[in-house]
Amino acid sequence: MDIEILSKFNPWWVEKNVPAELTGTHKRPILDEIYKYLDKRYIILLYGLRRVGKTTILYQIIDELLKKGEEPANILYFSFDDKTASIGEIISAYEEKVRKKRIGESERAYLFFDEIQKVGDWQSDIKILYDLHPRLKIFLSGSASIALQRKSKESLAGRIIDLFVTPLTFSEFLQWKGVNIDMKKPEMFQLEIKPHFMDYLRKGGFPEIINENSDEIIRKYIKNAVIEHIIYQDLPREFGLKDIGLLKILLEAIANEPGMIVNIDRLVRDLKRNRITIGNYLEYLRYGLLVSIISNLREGMLVSSRKNKKVYPANCSFCFAYRDDFFADNVLEKVAETVVSSHINAEYYYRNSFEIDFVKKSKGEPIPIEVKYGSAETRQLKLFRAKFNAPKGLLISRDTFAQEDGIKVVPLWFFLLQPTEKTIDWNG
């Protein structure tokens, strides 16, 4: 490993600080969670969709360590997104040319490995480093989801804390825009909030485009920097996929019809692929954090059906990337469902003689959630409450605040500004 490459990744070795352009101008709430473990031995794994700011967070942690007085040469950062190397090669070069001693000796050392999922059998190398060097603190980031977590838990159980990095929440988006509202008087801010909310829906909370105004540039960014990078590089590398066209077709179909119920037989007929292939490729999209799949809940709240799964884009901006009519009312209805699905990390919906968009559990009780971006119709919520003896229901509207007979109605923008638990756990 050439020392010039390592030096480019670690400018603080010479400058004694992290350049401002790397740390960004805003710090996200997840940093507070990370700092709880800064003095603990645990490995920290940050995972999430591409371009949500994981690398910036790593630089902010390094900046915090330097401000606390850590020796710059004791902090190593390397991104596998840009360069191919083995963990062993990097450590050897670091020990020989920078520290001039083994990483397990004297002062504590900090390792930051970005996009770790690109390293074959990375978990074994990290386990060895952790077990052999008690004074070593390791931070990892990755853009995969289930595969990354599975490997970490299988080999690093008891050694690792994994934290999911989301795109900016709507609350963060407003803060970065310098918009403040009084949550005790939300109705007063509807007119002010609406254009910002529409802006948020098309950008999906990706930090790099928060101030971009061009629809064309936003669409190209979402497609090129996020979606296509995952489809053309990340998923083929992780799973050895060959049918890139099928990944693209499936994702575009889901982005154009959020909440579609997966009909495998129809997809087999239309796409001329077999059932196993289509099922697997839908799972690959889920592994890549491009879609979310939710199950139809059976009665009793105990099990879900394997059939009639619904699938949503993992981010509402994917809909904007593929649809020129994004702001049409009939499209926004489905976009609204997509945003709610992400916000509550939806697992279930209900469909049997009538349909409920989402069902969450609160204190052991089923809470039906309906998204009605048009008319604030509560009939289906009432049916569900009667059938399951549900104590309350939540209707997410375009702009209506109301509360009646155990049903709470709030606008989508207001719903997104609060933790899910706070909105659901109310005295109805």
C-alpha cells in the first residue's frame, strides 16, 4: 500500500484537523447515539442507503476525536469505495509508515473503514483485529442492508453495535433550511410548510441536493448517484447478478406504482422470467435498500401471509425520479403512502374484505393507519377497530387536523415531524 494513498485519505496527519469541506455544516442526531459508545470497545457499524451522509458522519467523529486531543497519527481512515486493497495491506502500511509501531502498542488507535461491504470476508479480518488488540476502536460503514447485518452478527456477535443511517428526516430538512415552527400551534404554519414539504418529497432527504432547485438535476442525482450505483455495482458485486435489466424493470415498476401488491404469476407472464428469479430479484432490491416489502396481516396479529405482499420504493424521491406527473393528486396519494411506510418502518398492512394501509402495534394493541391524501374518509378505520377491538386509529391526511371517536387525523407533514411512537401513543 502506497503511503501517498493513505495520506490522501488522512489529511489530518499533516494538517492536524479535518478539512471543513469533509465535515459539512450540520451535525445529525445520530451522532449523539454514536458518542455514547466512543469510549467503549464495541465496533460501530453505520449502514444505510447510498448518499445519506455516512462518510460525513465518520469524518465528524474523527473531528471530535481530534478536538478531544487524540493524536492525529493514531486515526486511520480508508474508503473501499474508491480503492481496492485488503485490510491486512492497509494495516501493515499504516503500522510501518505512519505509526512506526504495532497498532496494539501504547496509545489507543482508531480505524475507520468506509464501504466495508466491498471487502471479501471483511468480518473475519475485523474480528481478528478486535480480539487481538483491546486498545483498538473500529468504526465501519456500509451501503448494504440485510447481508451486511447478517455477516456482522454471525461473526461479531457481542462485539458490534449497528446503527441505521436514514436520509434526512423532514424535521432535519427544515432545520437545515432554517425553518422553525411552533409544534404547539401547527395549524398556523400550514401555508409556510407546504412548499418545503413538496420540496422534501421530491428530494427524499438526500443531503447533497437539499438546496438544488432543478427537477432535471434532482432526477439525475437520484438515478445516477443512488439507484444506478446500487443496481450496476453494489448488487452485482454482492450477489454475482447478471440480469441487471430485471432489477431496473422491477424498480421502475415499483416506483411508478408504490404499494403494488406483488403478483408473481403476472410478473412471470409479463417479464418472461421464472418465479424463483423474480422472487429473488425483489429480495435483492430489498437487500440494497431500494424497496421495502410489507406483509398482509392475518387475523390474530400473530402471523403474516406469504402471499399478497405489498412493495414500496424505499424512498419517495425514487417516485420523483421516474415520474413526470409526480405532483398530480393521484400520484401524491401513493407517494404519501411511501413516505409513511418509511417513517414507521412498516411491516404489515391488512387486506381481507377491506384494506388498511398499515398496522402497527402500540403497547400490544393493533393500531390501524390509513393514508388519505384526498378525502379524510374514516370508514375503513372504523371497520378495523370493530373487527379487532382496536382502541384507536390514525388517519394521515393532506391538511386536516381532527379527533373523533378514537380516531386521530393529522396532516402528513405534521406526522413526519414527530417520532412514530408519539403520534400513535395518544389518549383517544
